Amino acid sequence: MKLFASLTSPYARKIRILLAEKSLPFDLVVDSPWESNTRIPEVNPLGKVPALVTDDGEAFFDSPVIAGYLETLGAAPQLIPDEALEAVRVRQSEALADGITDAAVTALLESRRPDGERSESVIARQMEKISRGLDLMERRASGREWLHGSRMTLGDIATGVALGYLDLRFPTIGWRDHHPALKTLAERLFARPSFVDTVPPAG
């Protein structure tokens, strides 16, 4: 398999963590869709990372789809439950985490627009989404070792990636100050080799 990814993409980091947790071999193709010579559109016409190309040449994108594909390979640990409703709940946790990440990415891009083009109201709206999302995450994590059941799932991994992205791009949010359950969950996740080995470069 080949994974096309940017080292700073939180969505690509999520897939890199899944691959590491499952000990699945793959070739990492570092590519940024923002570069003029990017190859990303060749494997994902939407021009976004991550994109996974199987040994048979089939391409999968975006990160929730790739996560679902990796579960079909039968590699342990299982990160999406077999039971249908519980699987939906795990995917909802993933969607919540990805939504927080989406809001953070939108706010970051807006903050980098030139003076006169930047919209503070857009940034504020995204920050409100992040705040509400963190509060819901906190309630779901409270009193539990993991978000779903007795072991780590895709929902936990996506949550850790979202929190790590906030640390990278918006450290002043200080989410740990008011979310003790998330702080504890993050400490557990951030200590895992899969998270340590995929910490994005600053910049």
C-alpha cells in the first residue's frame, strides 16, 4: 500500500496511526496538495490528503473511508466494533473529532488571509464550534478509560488527533484547563508509539 500524505495533515496522521496500531506495512509518499508539482490529484481528484492506494491499484479517500477500508483487512486490533449500532457510535465520535479538526483548519486558513480579506467573524464561528465540540467530547470521556467500551477505538484515535492538532495550531485555546477527562485520555493516547512517531513538524 501507498499512503499519500502531508506530515502536518491531521487527517493523514489519523490514518498513519491506524496503520501503525495494526502493524500494516505501507509506503509513505509525502506530498502536499498545496505544491504546484503535487501528485495528489492523480489519486484523489478532489486534491486532498490522505489518499491510500492498495497493492492492486485501487485508491481510497478520505480519512473515514480509508479507516473503514483498513478494518476490512482483518488486522488486529479491531478499531470499529462489529455490532452495527456501536459501530455507528464510534463513527460519530470520529465525526465529532474530525469536525473539530475541520473547524480548526478553517480558522487557521482564514487567519492566514491578508489584512482586509480576513474575516474575524468566520474565525469566531469556527472557534465556537471547537468549544462546543470539546465540551461534548469531555462529557463523553468523563468517567471512562476509553470513549467506547473497554478498549481503544477509532473514536479515541480521532479524538487524540484533533486534540494534537489544537496543540499544534491553537495552543492558546488551552483545552486541558477545562477538560480534565480529555486531558487524561490525551495523555494515554499521546504516550503510544503510534502517536509519538507521527507528531507533526511545527510550521
